Amino acid sequence: MNAGLEDVVAAQTVLSDVDGKNGRLVVRGVSLDDLVATSTYEDVLGLLFDGFFPLSGAMPGALGTARLAVFEHLAAADPALVALPPVDGMRALLARLADGDDLQSALRLVAAPAVFIPALLRLKAGQAALAPDPSLPHAADALRMLTGAMPTQQQAAALDCYLVTVADHGLNASTFAARVVASTQAGLTSSVLAALSALKGPLHGGAPGPVLDMLDAAASPERAPAWIAAELARGHRLMGFGHRVYRVRDPRADALKAALRRLASAGAIDPARLALAEAVETAALAQLKAKKPDRPLDTNVEFYTALLLEALGFPRAAFTGVFAMGRVGGWVAHAREQAETGKLIRPSSVYVGPQPQAAA
Ligand code: ACO
């Protein structure tokens, strides 16, 4: 039995390839390096959807229109829903979207996290939710709906780079959950709800908030090595390190670190915060290597995600929801790809419980 399904092939996909040995990510034939250098989130969405949905017209406009359509679902957001953690509030709002299979349903699902997360954060703070501006790029509009001000070009580019970087990543736990539900022909909304539920756990997309808790606790570059040693001695896992597939550095960590450096040169992030993160990373890598010499544990995407989203003004409780803002494009494309196979995913289990008593 293989409890974590490690190395088990459960799907054939044209969407993305994670090469864990060489630290390489390819999305529809384009390497992550090229993708972040040349593409917006809307471009990547066009790439992911190509052949799965009948794309007509420009993606930025279509996604903007979809943002406006989902904003209407906020009207009945009750206080109990607003009081939930942002990712749970968003899940409840997403469940209001009709379970279709067409392009409009797909676009509404992709648009939803960028509308719902900023709105829920504003409502929680006692402010009015801001309506989308369909003429803006997706990332810039999400930041404007969060803060109420137009983001700088560097801020919008940093969030766009993040969304591109996390848009798709092979058969990760949330994408697999989406494909399992899609294989029953349940529809795109049900598939995305399953994926979001899988994403929120700390072993998957729930890690970046705890990364900041770790930086706060480590407090200074000088104290970082001793703090990390104490955490590992207690048997705690270091958030933002290790990966099921990558045995070298996660290429997404480099893409995000480069985006952070660009923000730092624009004066949009405290250089002391970046220096603390680099000290924690260096100490963590050295100590993980000494503790687990046979298990390469390197920096994963969540480590620099935490700093990037903090610098853009998202509270740490909302980080998983922002992850969903990008990954939802991959979930929808994978759900569609799986549904088109017409094959139900239904693995087997080994029964280890008691057998019925033989009649006396
Ligand atoms: N810190 C300390 N030890 C670790 C870490 C870590 N971050 N990651 C793995 N290990 C250790 C485990 O304790 C285990 O040791 P053991 O064999 O003595 O019990 C060994 O390395 C192997 O760990 P597994 O959990 O079997 O490896 P798996 O491939 O299942 O785990 C995972 C991958 C869940 C990401 C793990 O590395 C982890 O928990 N990391 C911290 C959480 C995190 O950063 N999650 C985000 C992942 S990226 C993403 O999903 C977008």
C-alpha cells in the first residue's frame, strides 16, 4: 500500500509538468521562467483553457465581466459568513455559484476569489466592499478592491507574478481533489469547492501564514539559528520547507524571491524583513540538511509567498485565499480535462478491520 500515493500516476494531463528532480515547472510547454517573464495571469488562463473552453474575445475583458457578475453574490453576505476565516467565508460564497460546465461558469469561478477575498476583508474591517472595475487587469483590480486605492505598477506586477507562478502545478492535493469530484461529472463549482477545502490545510496551501509566524518568532537574523534549532528539537516542521515532489529548490520560490527583490528596489518592502527571511532560510536549510541528510528538504513556494503577500497588504489569515486566486485557473482546467475523459476516479482500499464472527 502507498498511503500518500507517492509516485502513483493517476491522470494524464496536457496542463503542467512538475520535474521534481531538476526543479523545473512547465505549463503547457512554457517553462515557469519564461512564463513569469512574458505572461500576465490572463495570458496563463488563456493558455490553460485553450482547447477546453471555446475562447472568443480578449481574456482580460471576459474575466473583468465575470468579476462584476460574481460581485452580485456578495449582496446577501450575512455577518456570520463575514466572521469566518476569509478562506471559509469565500468557500461559502463560492457555493452560491451555479454548477455549470461552460466558459461563463469557468470564468466566474476564476474571478470569484479575487472579488470575494478583498470584499470579505473589507466587510470584516467594517468597510464597504468595492465593486470590480472590469477595465483593469485582474491583479491590479484585486489590489484596488482590497485597499481602495490604485496599486502602483510594481505592486500590481508583483501580485500578477504571484498568480502566474501558482496558476498550475501538476497533480497536487487540491488539483487531485478537483479531478476526483469532476470525474463524477458533478460540475465545476463542486470541483473547485473540493479543491479549496484541500488547499486550506497547513501541509498544502495553509503554510504561508505560519511562515510569517515563524519569522516573527525568530525575531532577528542573529537569533534565527537558535530558534530553528529549538523548533526542530521539539519535532516541529518548518513551514515553507520540503515538498512531496521537488528534491531540489522549488523553482517558484526563485520566481517569487525575484519579484520581492523588485518590490524592495521600489521601496515597497522593508529590507530588514527580507534580511530576516534570508537568515531564517539559510539557517533552516543548513539545519534540515544536518537533521535529514537522506531527505533533501529545500525551500518551497510558500516561504517567499508569505513575504510577498504581506508586502502587498494582505493579512496572513487571507493568504490561502490569495493562493486560490491563482490556483483556481488550474483547478478549473484540470476539472474540465478530467470530466472530458468520462472516467470515474475510484481507487481501492485494503480492509484491515475485523471479519464477521462465524455462526456458532
Ligand atoms: N520541517 C522539518 N521536517 C520536515 C519538513 C519540514 N518542513 N518536511 C518534511 N520533514 C521531515 C518529516 O518530518 C519526515 O521525517 P521522518 O521521516 O523522520 O518522519 C521526512 O522529512 C519526510 O516527510 P514527509 O511528511 O513524509 O514528506 P512528504 O513528501 O509527505 O511531505 C510536505 C511534504 C507535507 C510539504 C512536508 O515537507 C511539510 O510538512 N512541509 C511543511 C509544510 C509546508 O511548507 N507546506 C507547503 C508545501 S508547498 C504546497 O503545497 C503549495
